Amino acid sequence: MRRAGLLSVALVLAVAACNGSGSEPAPGNTVTDTAPTETAVASTTAPPTTPAPEPLQGLELETVAEDLGQPTAITTAPGRDRLYVAERIGRIRVIEDGDLLETSFLNITDRVQSDGIEQGLLGVAFHPTDESQMFVYYIGTEGRRTLSEFTVESGRADPNSERELFSHPQPPDSVDIRHYGGQLLFGPDGYLYVSLGDGADARGQGQDPDTVFGTILRLDVDSGSPYGVPPDNPFVQGGGAPEVWLYGLRNPWRFSIDGEEDLIYIADVGQAEWEEVNVLSLNDGGANLGWPSMEGNHCFLDSDCDPDSFVGPMLEYGHDDGCSVTGGHVYRGVAIPELAGHYFYADWCGGWVRSFRYADGEVTEEQDWSDDLTEPGQVNAFGEGPSGELYIANFEGQVLQIVPVR
């Protein structure tokens, strides 16, 4: 693999000394004298110790694959040591052993509409316990946002096996072919979470939980036809669409779930002045995140709004610093233990990558990695590898891995 970007010479984090002398040595082996008249004695030779890891000097980007067609999502499948990368035009490619395979894992370009920059094949998720089931979210004919299941056989997804779970047209008053959302993720509860943008709807329907637009849905794909609704969804008994789990969003292009802390991180793309990242417990179903009454922590459509009526973001930044937030993941890999628990995110226009740690309801340890990750491109999406390492997919057609420099 090739290196991309320039390494910062600044020391950004340091590894604490491991109790002053490295890791605890493993117990010594017992050596026995083979002479029949001698008594066995324990060896007095100390075994070698594992050296402490070198201090973290910074991060850099390592190029994993290039020349992809505007990749929009990166995911993995249970039990598979490979990456699956969605291309906007309607293909899914495979990266295995550092190589981008020539044959498409799935090709549905014949039914994917990708005219607008926010259209195309946008989300992919494998069933957490059945690798033969794969779910994709794409924009179909006439701009319909479509969630479908495909069957995986003999190492490939069968394009003829499509089972449609829903197909929603853009809102009737939509002013543009934008704001589709598109993230798919299975939560630790086994349910499928799906983000849908508000469709650039002029009526501000983000405040209407009876519609699926401007929401995150929570679906039971293992029951019902075409799917079931989890019995603890917030609007099962009325007051909103039963599939809706969260609402009040503009365009939650990318969100992620940290199963270790049972938290969901939602990056919601702003409109006029503010980009935001929301952090909620997976027990916070029914929360109203404010759009379009609010943008970030600021009143927007309603100039006299009451911010206390909504769940505000944990972090926001202005359009003097970027224009379109790309949500990432909480780092849970093994190569950079110093950054365990850091949530990474980016801005599509700003060309930067940042991170923070969420602790006790607060954003802490904010870090701007611009001096290290100097060439991330226009970041479309982040993804996790099989061991929790983080990857970036950019508009320029690259898949990059975030790696430590020691």
C-alpha cells in the first residue's frame, strides 16, 4: 500500500509509561534436568519482556484503493476479513488483502439514479448474524429513496434477488433532488437503523414525526412484511409514524453507533450557518433534534423558538470553517490505543478531519488533525474495518486508512 499525505512533525499525543518498566513478564518456564538421579530445579533465567509501544508521534493516511467511482460507504460482513465499498453509480466493490477486486460484489446500476450529487447507492449493511442477507439504500427511478434486501450466494450478491422494503418518493414540495440521508447500520439490539433526510422540503416537515422525512428509522427486518416495527419504538402507540425513532433532522448523511457505550453519533448537515454533531443514548427514542425550528443551537425557521424544547447538538461549527459535515465513527481499533473512544468526523468542503471524546455528557479532548491528515480529499464517508480500524472514502475515488506514526 502507498502513503498519502504529509506527516506532521508535531507530537500530538504521548503514550504513558507502562508502570515504568513495560508490560508484566509472562511466568517463566520450568526446566527439568534429564539425569535420573537429579531433582528438577526452576530456571533462574528471566524470560524476555515485551517492550512498551513507541510514543504516538501523530497520524497519517495510507492509501488502500484508488480509482473508485465516488465511494459513498464502507462496511464489513460478519466473519469476513475484507472491506465492502459502495460506489455512487450503483456498484459494491471488495477490498481484500489490500487489493481492490475487479469483479463487483453487487451491480445494480440499471436501477440506481445518480444524476444529483446526493443521489446514488448510499448505504450498505450486512445482517449481523446472517451473512447471506445484505441491505442497501439507494435512490431509484423518479428519485425514490429505496431500501432493499439482497441475497448473498457464492461470494456475491445476486442482483435478481432484490426484495424491496420501502420506496418513498421525494416530498411533493421538495425544491431540489437533495437531502436523502442514506446511512444503514444494525444496532446492538439487532434492529436496522436508517437515516432519511428531509428531501429539501419547503414545508419544514422535519418537525412532523408522522412523516419518515428528516428522521432516523428503526426497523425489525427479521419479522413482518416487508418489515416489522420494534415494540419499544417511541410512536408505536401513536403520535408519529411507528418506524420513526428520532426526528427533527435536516440531512443526517452519516451516523454511527458505538456499541461499547450504546451511543449514537449523528452528523446533521446544516443549511445557512451551522453544522452539527448530535450524541444520544440508544434509549433516547422519540427525541426531537430541532430542525427546522433550529439549526445547531440557534433558532432558524422560528425566530422565537424555545431551545429547551429540543435536544441540542453536542458540537457545532460555523460555515466559516466548512459547509457539510461528514459523520464518522468512534475509534475502537487496536493500532492506536491512545485514541480509543475518540469520535472522528470531517467536513466535505473544509477538507479536514477532527476528533473528540464524549465523556459524562461533555465534548472533551477535541483534536484537529489537519497537520497530520493533510490530504483526506472531500470526505464522503468513514468506515470501520473488521478489527475496528478507521477508513475514509472520498469523492476523488480513494479509500484511505488512518494509521499511527510512532
